[in-house]
Amino acid sequence: MDRSKYDVIIGLEIHIQTKTKSKMFCSCPTNYFNNEPNTHVCPTCLGLPGALPVPNKRAIELCILMGLATQCDIHNEIHFDRKHYFYPDLPKGYQISQYKDPICSNGKHLCLYAAPGEKTEFEIVEIERIHQEEDVAKSTHHTESNGQEYTLIDYNKSGVPLIEIVTKPCITSARVAYKFATDIQNIARYYGVSDADMEKGQMRCEPNISVQRKGTWKRLDNKIVPINEAVLNPKVEIKNIGSISAVEKAINYEVNRLIDEIEQGKEIVQQTRGWDAVKGKTVFQRSKESADDYRYMPDPDIPIIEITQKDIERIKETMPENSYKKYCKYNKDWEISDHDAYTLVFNGKDTYEYFEDLQAKLSTSFDTKVAAQEASNWFLTTVLSISNESGNKDYNSIATTKDLAQLIEAFKNNILTRNKAEELLRESIEKKKNLGDLISNAKKHAKDITGNIDEIVQEVIDSNPKAVDDYKAGKEASIGYLVGQVMQKTKGSADPNSTRSILIEKING
Amino acid sequence: MDKKTLEHIAELSRIRLTEKELEKFTPQMETILESAKILQEIGTTNVQPMKKHIPFDNLREDIAKESLTQEEVLANAIHKENGYVKVYGKIFGGIEES
């Protein structure tokens, strides 16, 4: 099959839940993840008659932030509209969204991408709009033992701030679409707009794809129009993509499927398909014979919100330095590995803020670069891995930067071994003990041990004559055993290297 | 306004209309649309919508407050199960009027 006869035209719709404490139009808390159903709900997000929406300032700031980060124009008036449809996950019968005047429009993002071992290429992805809306409730579908189908609804997610990023149909390959989605995720995390975790539903990606024979179409005002009398193929929308890597897989699958159908002379109908990650294929969901009829109208409950240039400037001032600049500082100036520097920059705002705070604290005792490398190494292998295991994203509640800096200093000054230090950190978390106190105790204990390390070493030599003889006979490995014995007696507080020297000195002496 | 359009509107609103109702409502809807048409004839280009404007700074600060209890949330639901609202019917169309 000759795929080069065809052009692939892709547009992306990306929904992101933004990171606020309260919902979009009411004060219900947004931290519903893993919580009991229907416990983060009030009359407003339940759509009870008479309840009025009150827009959340922070949510709109985050939407503007996302627009500024993707070179969008920011509208100076915010209008909200009602999008009507009847479905149990939408209790009001309409979703508050934006139709005519989105907050952000006309953005662009430079997408750099490369296949492994190939030259880096780029494509500019144009962003048509980023608008503010609210999330809907979560519904799960079940069947009763008698075959009766039913749906269970949890309104906790109803009304959580949601932004929708819509690109123009300008993306030319699955690879670029994948890279763009990754970049958007990174941008959202970098600027603290969202954690954008696709597994948790904080980010959703819906590509629309069409495949056209080369030379049959052109772009006119960002619409795809036929050349001469050519009949163009309708587009297909893919939903239910659960991870960033599935964006590329789903598009590739669908492009191949569409080309197969066309080659076989079948007619393509405009449709929505769902991605089945297990089977690795897209499945027909519904056809779009009649266009969606959402009967949009201005929401009379929400006044027009005026955004001044001063408001935008104030939001701009809160933006951190360019992420590439930060990456270069970590990678080139501080010599942190590519991989680690990337994680620190793009795991999210909380991550690099914590890391930089830790680095600054360590810089008072060590050289800037050493401080950075230790901070990176310790943060990634301890605090971040504990956070990933437990799902607790509040790094300071795992260990404050002050305590962690103390711990690292104790290690660097040979007061604690790396193992002992990590053990203290885990102990403080598991037993909910204050890390600062644990470090003070360990330091005191270490001091006592160092005072009589000679005695302990002598004891170990006296009670292990065989190992001592083996070592004298040239069996180097037995010194390791003896070091181990000392470590055991000192409960890991002794420094293994100096213990080793003292042992050798005593045996040879 | 013809019967087909009215049927479409009824479907979007998830209500079922009998043949008799369709016959009865079609001319009524026609009258409503005729009246609305008169309003549409008025030129409103360059007229600002009569809607209140508020400065960005006056918006609600992002502070979370207590929600209703699960019991209160579910108080109006006819069917419920393990803290969820329960709805019968298929995903697309045919949702039970509760």
C-alpha cells in the first residue's frame, strides 16, 4: 500500500483540569481523588434550582497563564456561554463554557521532535483557542443481574475547572501530535497550571484525523477545502486515550485504517471512535450524521469579566524563567545529567521549587555545583520516589528542605552513612517522627561511637580470629566481613571507609 | 417550523411527544418563533449587551469551603447505591425520566 499518496491532517483537543483549591463556580474543594463519592458537592455543582455560579479568580489566572505560555492573545473581556445537552453527568442540563470569545486565541507552539538517532525537525503547531469551562460528573456503567443497564454517578468531579486547548488542523503526523501533547503536559506542569496526569484524568487528549489524497485539498482560512471538484474525506474523532504514548499509537492505527478503507473503495463516514488500549485498536462509537446541536447562549448568571493589561502584566510577572533556560542552568552550569535535569524541570513547578530551595540551603555549606548535584540526587532518589510511591505530592510534608539539607550535610561530613541517612528519612515518614530530632539523635549517637570506635574494632578483631587469619593469609574479601561486623555493632553509624582503615591498621599493626 | 424540527428539538431535550402533541405544538412553536422574529428585526450592531461588567480583581478568591454531606447530596435522588446516584437507561438516549 502506497501511503505517500496521502496527506494526514490532524487537529488536537486537549482538556486539562487546572490546579485550584476550589471548583470553577463554587467553593467545593477539588481534592476529590480517591475520596468517597458525592462528598465534594454543593447546590451549585449539583445544579440545584436557584444556585448561582461565582467564577474562581485563580482558575482564570491559570487559563491566562497557559495562554501566555503558548503565545496566545488574551481577550480583554471574558464571556461565559451555556452549552446544552441532556446527560446525567451534567446536572444543570448545560455546561458553562465559552463559545464566541475564548480567553486565549491565536497561539503557537514550536514543536521539536526527532526519531531516535535522527536529526531534530520542527513543526509549528497553531493553537486556535484555549477556553475555560467546567468538568462534568464521573459516570460508570453497569448491568444488573436481570440484564437491566444502569449508571452510577459521582458528582465530586462536577464543576472542577477545566481548560480546553484546541489546535488548528495543522499537525501532519502522529509523531508531532504526540510531541505536542507531551509539550503541553510539560508546559502545564512547568507553570503550575496542572499536574496533567492522564491516568488520573487531569489531562485528556482527543485527536481528529482526516486522510486526503495529495493535491485534492488546500488550506483556506484554516479550513480544509477541496481543490476543483475533489470530494474530501470526512474526519474521525478519537476519544478515550488514556496515556501520552497512546496518542501516537491511536493516531497511527487510525491513519492506517482510514487509508485501508479508502484503498478498498469504502466510503468514510464522519464518526467518533474510542481507543481500546488493550487491543491496540480504535472502535466505532457513533456516527455524526447530524451536527451537534448544543444551542449555545450567553450565560445570564455570570457578568462580563474585564481583564486589563495591568492584570495580564501581573500574571506575567509570576511566570518563572523560560524552561529551556532553567534546563540549561541545571544541565550545563550545574552538570546534572540530561535525564535528571529534564525530570527536575518538567515534573512540575512544585518539583523545581523544592529542588532550588534545597540547593540554596546546601549552598551555604557547599560549592553551588556540589549543592545542586547533591540536592538533585537526594531529592530524586528519596523524596520524589517516596512521593511517587505514596501519591503524596506535597514534598515538604515528606521532608522539609531544612531537614533534608541537614541530613545531606551530615552525610557529606561523614557523620552519617548514606544508608543510615535514608533509613532516618523513611523512619520519620513511617513513624511520623520529626526528622530534625532523628538527625540530632543520630549525630549524638555517631559522636559516641566515633569516641570508642577503636574499642569496637578491637572487640570485632578479638571475636573473629578466623576472618583475621584469612585476611592475613591474603583473602582480601574477609575485611568486608569484618567491616560489616563493626557496622552491625554501631547500628550503621560508623563510616565504612574509615572503619576499614582502622581495621587494616590494627590487624597489620 | 415543521413536525420534523419539533421532533428533533424534543429529542435533544430528551422528551417524548405523542403524535397528537406534535400536531398541537407545531403551530404553537410557529407562533413563538414568529414573535421572536420581530425582535430579531431590530438592528443591534454596535450595541453593547446589557450585561453587568465586573473587574477581574473582584472575582472570588480560590478558597475551598465545606461541601454538603453525602447524605444531603443524595437526598433528592430516587435511586442510589453505595454513595452514588443511580440512573437506569442506556448511555445514548433512553435515559429514564426521574
